[in-house]
Amino acid sequence: MTRIRPILSSAAGHKEQDLSISVVNHWIGNLRAIPYGFSMEWKTPDEVQFGAYADCKGKAVALYNAMHSRGADNVRLVIGKRLWTSRKTHAWLEWATTNGTYILDPTINWSAFRAERAGNSSYVPLYAYSGGKKFRAATSTSLFASNRLLGGQHVASRL
């Protein structure tokens, strides 16, 4: 994840007021249209945009970058399980707004949906990244997390 860390901790660009759910859904649709192809390495947003395929990690990072560059600082890149029974991990975003928290998954879905619709058995977080912060879920079904700054300082937070 070394190549991706600068993207996750880059300074935000515009103010978040410029960012609407319709703009985010448009970006999700564009990324969803990119054919799925697994890669062991994390792709940068440019590699996702100009490449022939991308996996969940690349699509989630590309969407994170687009949102963060438009001022969204309340977005987390989440690594977890799409279904709690899955053997493989999955990557998506969680976006906290004044209207609620949304799950943004450009690999599976064509648009954002409210996190409460996911229930307890899907989109199970294990880790999350936001800026220079790393979060780890306290349990596989809990949205509470242990916030660990990349420098090592611990603070309680919600995932």
C-alpha cells in the first residue's frame, strides 16, 4: 500500500459543498463500467482510469481520490468482506454526510446506497483508511473501531 498512501493523505481540493450524491453516482457508474480484473498490486487512480481493467482496490482508491480532490474529508477506504461468509476481502468506501452514511462500491453497484440497508451480514469492515489515519474494526460485526494514527497514537472512533 506504499504507492497509495500519498493519495489517501493528500490535501483536499475544493469545498465539500461542490460534491453531490448525483456527482458521486456518476463517478461510481464510470468506475463500474471498467471491467473487473484482479491485481496483486494496488493501482493508482491514473492506472485505473487509463488501464484495461481494475479490481475493487483500484476502483475504491480512484473514487476516494476523486471525492477527496473535491473536498470530501469524511470518506473512508474500507477493507473488509462483501459478505460475512466470504473467504476473500473486498474494498469499498463509506461516506458520512448530513443525510446519513453511504456505502460506495464501484465494483459491485452502480450507485451509492445508505449503509443501514447493508444489514449486519454484508459490507463487514475489517480496516479503514482516511487521510493519515488507519482504523481497525473491534469485531467483525461491530462498526466501532480502534483508530490508529499512522504515527502510532490510539484514539477510539467509529468505522
